Amino acid sequence: MSDSLYFGKRFRTLNIMDEGVREILHIEIDTSLPGARVVEALERLKTWRELPDAIRSDNGPEFISRVLADWREENGVELRHIEPGEPNQKLT
């Protein structure tokens, strides 16, 4: 997600949610969230929570990065992309 502050500076948020129980597990906020930051957040989460079988995301650059693809392969996590413009799309 992204938004801007009252003076116009843009920021992004990475929201990690367990959709099964609708629990927010982590929110990462910064002006830039490259794939390496996504991996760092997932690694922190992995220390106290079992990794999911799959991650649902859009096609943002952080989710199609090589560093995240390598991490997913190492950890056996599938990436399921939603269709553009469909943030509430459910995947099976």
C-alpha cells in the first residue's frame, strides 16, 4: 500500500496478514520497500511463526525481485499474484 504525508512525501507499507484468522502479523513502513526489505520482514516473522504455504500479492517490484524469488525457493513458499486492480481477489 502507499499513501502520502500532509506535505506530499510518499511512503509505502508492507502489510503481512494471516488471512485465515485475519490477524495482522507485521507492518513495515518506509519510503522504499525493495525485495530485500520484504525478505528481512519475512525472516523476522519466521522466528516466531510458521511460514505459509503461499503468499498472495500484487505484481509490485518488491514481489517480483530476484532476492524474494530466491528466498521463496529456499523456504518452499509459493507466490500467488492477484490480477491488477483486484486487491480483494481470493485465490485458492
